[in-house]
Amino acid sequence: MLNERKIAVIGFGSIGRTFVRLLTEKSHYIKKLAELRVVAVADSKGMVLKPSGFSDYELIKLCELPLSGLRSLPESLDLDIDLLYSEVQPDIHVELTPANYETGEPGLSNIVNAINNHAHVVTANKAPLALRFSELMDLARKNEVKIGFRSTVMGGTPLIDMLLSIRSYSVESIHGILNATTNFMLTEMHEKLIPMEEALRRAQAIGIAETDPRLDLDGWDSAAKIVILSNVVRREIKLQNVIREPLKVELSDIAECLRNNNVIKYVAALEPDGKAYVKPMKLSRRDPLAGVDGTLNAVRIGTTIGEITLVGKGGGRIETAHNVLDDVIGVML
């Protein structure tokens, strides 16, 4: 009989629902590896539990509820992670709550609780790792569980996998374009000579910028990502170590760059001396990051044996959900 694995999905917004739908669509393939059963689904308002596991049909019906709609179900309970673990004992905890870069909550406490209950963790929430990367990894090792976090940085490109595959390299620096919203805005400003405010409106119109874009424009999202990448390559820093300069670019700045064959990019970096920052930078057209436009992301990794540049998609909803599923499969193996 195949090993059974019970999953708790904590955070049931657009990514959570896409992940659950993907689980049902890929169930035939997944069953070759293990018998996965979703036994808990929670959003900000409540949770539903089923120790025997929800059927694919029941999961699809949950996905059809309005956002934060679990509370409307008669079987819904108040969100209580301790109760969840005592009732259904999940083996894999999927953390998809929104990022809180001040405290990491509720994701940080949820992940700690999961690890202490000897559950593997898969997270798309960057904040807990950005704030407590080494502590969480140490706790996971102590409890003999894994943490999967492929979807936290460049979720549409196997960046984390690549970094984990070069353990023998000594990474000296990382420079990256890690935020799709700000890169799209700067591309629009360069190509169409529109002010930053109009570029933001266009980003919001196509759904890649939030109504409140401060996490992108103030550098929080990029800062969290450079912290995670730095820790993956054994350069330990925390979010509070990253100097953030908000994105504020005038059309006159763009015009000057165009005259000098340069471009402005919003760069997140770890320097050889350990300094980490996020700020707008003028780049020569010869720089590998200069031609990365639109919603693409890129990293340039400086090592003792040369540079590695990787360009690809960031973490859209579908890409993130696929990476979450890949991590779920990965922690089982």
C-alpha cells in the first residue's frame, strides 16, 4: 500500500485555491508516489477539518466559495492551529498566508507549530524565512522534518534548485531583479516615457500590482527575497540587515539614462562585504540585468569561478502553485 500523507492548507486565497485545484488535476500522477489527503483547509476567518480527507469534489466546492468564505460553512470552526493538529495530525503543512514583514505572523507561528508537531513545511510565505531563516532551519533539523520554499523566489524559474546544486561554489555576490511589479513599471517608463504613477496604474490594471503596492515599491518584497537567497548560499543575513531605498524615479532620470545608453533597474543585492540593499540603480546596457524587461526576473551570481546569470519568470499564481506542489512531492521523498 502506498504511504499516506495528510496535508493541511493554511491560507486559502488565490494561490491556495490554485494549489488545491492542481492537487485534484494531478491526483492520478501523485498517486504513483503517495496517497495524499487534504485533511484541513483554513483561511483568515475559519477552518474546515476532515480526518479521512476531503474528496476531489469537496475540494473543488471549497475553491468555489468567496474569498475568506470558509466561515459560511456549517462545519466551519474558528481558526485554531493547536486544535487543527490535535484533530487531524497533518504530515505536511502548506503555509500560504500573506507576508507580514514586521512580525512574520501568523505564518511564523504557524510554521513553528507545524515543525514542533513533526510536520514537514511547504511555504510560499517569504516573511517567516526572511525574519528567521536559520532558526527555522535549525528547528526543522532538530525535529527531523523538511522545509520546502522553492516558490518564495522566482517561483516560475528553478532558481532555488540551482543554488542548492552549487554547494561547492563560494558565492561572493548576488544581484537581482526580483520584483515583477517594479520591473514592469520601469520597463513601461523607459519604453513609453510615462511617469511612474501611470506605470503603476497600468501594472494594477493588468493585475500584477496590488491596490496597496507599498510592499513592492518600498522594497520589502525584494529585500525578503535577497535574504532568502543569501541564506541558501550560506551567507547569513536577516531582513533587518537589508537597506531599502523606495522606488522613486522621475521621467528626467529616465531621459538622462536613455541619452547615456543606460537603464534604471530596481536591484536587490548582496555584496562581497556582506552589505545587502534594495535600490534603483543605473545599469550599463552591457550589464546582463539591463535587458531583463517586463515581468521577468533575473539574478547574477558572482562566484569564485565566474558569474552565473539566470533569467526567467517570477512567481505568478500558477507558477507558485506548481512550485508548492513540487515541494510537497519533494518533502515526501
